Amino acid sequence: MSTLTIRLPDPTASRLKQVAHSRGLSMNKLIEEMSTQAIAAFDAEARFRAMAAQADPAAALKILERLDAQGS
């Protein structure tokens, strides 16, 4: 496990402490959870971009047209 020191503006640090307290978490656990969410979002975007780069735009439009037709 690593130790990381970060500098935050006092108002931000204060708000994060409030959030942690309201969730019944330590600051460490709150930052750990937020980091995990940020990494998951980054990975999802990277996967989406990789899939989009290999996509067939015409096939994607056909799928959207079928979905639109089902919604009507």
C-alpha cells in the first residue's frame, strides 16, 4: 500500500471531511472510494473509445433506427 500526500484548498478539505463524516467514512476511505470511481470511469471511457475506433458507423445507425422504430 502507498501513502500519498495531496494539497487541497482549505474549503475543499473541509467539505470532503463533511462528506466523509456524513457517510460514516474516514477521509482515507472516502478518497479511496472516489479514486476507485474515477478509475472505473476512465477505464469505461477508454474501452468505449477503443470500441468506437473499430466501429462501423453505418451498422450503428441501423441499430439506432431500429431502436427509434421500436420506441414509436
